[in-house]
Amino acid sequence: MPSAFQFQCHFVLIFLAASKGETRYLEVRDAGEDEPFLLLSEDLKRELSAGQIYRRSLRCIDMLSIEGQFTFTADQPQLHCATFFIGEPEELITIDYDFVNIDCQGGDFLKVFDGWILKGEKFPSSLDHPLPTSQRYIDFCESGNIQRSIRSSQNVAMIFFRIHQPGNGFTITIKKNTNLFPCNVISQTPSGRFTMVIPHQHRNCSFSIIYPVVIKISDLILGHLNGLFLKKPSAGCAGVGDFVELLGGTGLDPSKMFPLADLCHSFHGSAQMKIGCDNTVLRMVSSGKHINRVTFEYHQLDLQEAENRKENSIEEFCFPSI
């Protein structure tokens, strides 16, 4: 994958760094090109498996994928800082405030956002998250000691902070909890396999892959009720309460992406599609009346696959000119 295109796929860190004039400050420690979220060496992982608590300082622009205790201390005024947290698809993120020393009256802030947000685009989107956007922000300066532990609704969360006075800062502990029915997910890796299940819940769930991918759906069950498959209309998914859609785009918010394909019929087999977008989303819409399930696997689209666009590929959107 060309480095420029890889930078596009990792737009989250790039935009934040660019907003501070720090585009070159995209350090991912001990990570290979295909492992943007691997922040720890294998030796350190083995040490942590023995029960030790991982501790390190936070950077102004940072990303974390592991449990531990993290401290930020300003060495100069830091006005545009953010840390992204990400877990495995079946994990939720818990952020505990251990120590906070900021000047709320002087314009400092420390906010948690339930999900990721960038350029006004949110994941999960407002259509897919159970809370209104205003309730997804939790401001330490407003909640203080009332809410010192915050749990995300999905496998990603983030904090924003602004600190004017050198020497001020905070310490947080990150923990992960099991989510029995993962709904909204951002994948840490460019390849994998996942089964999404929505059991009698009226909700929408999105699985986001921040890479151009080949995605293969191997099993789709919609409208499963008391062992019977309900018949669906023969023309498209219009008016159907339960369906799966594939979306593609260059931003973070699924509601602002291109609709590429709709699936509203149950099937067992294989349906494969190449999607050359920076961000690919598989989204399941559920009426809450049935148990819906979809199993799929995906891998990063390489140059040879992108050039060979004959069948089951999306040519109108996302693919660069060849």
C-alpha cells in the first residue's frame, strides 16, 4: 500500500496532528506499517501478562489500545490535545480519574467523549448511538467528583483536554470490560472475522474498517423469529425494518458515507465485495422484532486486487484512477 494512501486511512491521527502543525508527529511505538494500533512490544506484553500495571506519560496527541495508568503533565500551555482509546470489538473502555489538577476557572477543560469525533463527524453516528450527542460529552469541570468513572458504549472512546499552566495535568486509569453483544465497532486491524448479533433490540450497529478492503459476508440471518425466516419484499430493502448495508467514504461518520449495497434477504453462502474507500462500514439496521445476525471477514485491499475490478466491486466510488 503506498504510504500516502496509508496516511489517508489513518486520518484520525493525521488531522489532529495537522491541526497543531505537527503532521510529522505520528509516532506509533513498536508498530509495523500494518499494525497502527500496536503500541507495545511483545516483550512488554509478556511482562504485563504477569499482572504488572503498565504506566506511561501521555502525549498531547495520543492513541492507546491497552489497559494501564496514564499521566499527562503540561510542560507548556497545551490548548488542542486529544487521546483516542480503542479496544477489541468485544470490549468496552472504562476511564477512571485518579488525579486531576487543572484550572477550570482559567479556561482549562478535560472532557470524555463516548466514541470518536473528528471534523464534526462522529463514530458511532447520531443515528446509531443510544444517547443524544450532548449526553455523550462528560466534562470534568462540570461533573467533578460526581462522576470519576466513565464507561464507553462501544470499543472506542476519547478525551479532549486543554491546560494552560505548566505543571498542571491529570492521571487516568484505563480498564476494559467485556461486551456480550458488541454493536458499534472500529476495527484495530486491516483484516479479521466478526459476527454481529442484535437480539430483539431496536438499534443500528456499525462495524468500521479504516482501510480499503475486500469484505466477504458468509452468513446473514434477518427476521429470524421462533425458528422461521420471514419473507421479505422482492424489490430492494425499502420499507424493510431489518437489513444490512455496506457504506464507503473518507470520513468517520457512517451517516455521511456513500451507500454501496443493501442486503435484506437471509442467505448462507458467500457474497464478496471490493471496496476501495479509506473507511468501509458494514451497518445492520434492526427493528427489534427479531434476532438478526451477520458473519463476515475482511482483509486489506492490495494494489493487484484494486486493479482487477471485474465483479462484485464498487467502481463508482473510492477507487483511484488506474
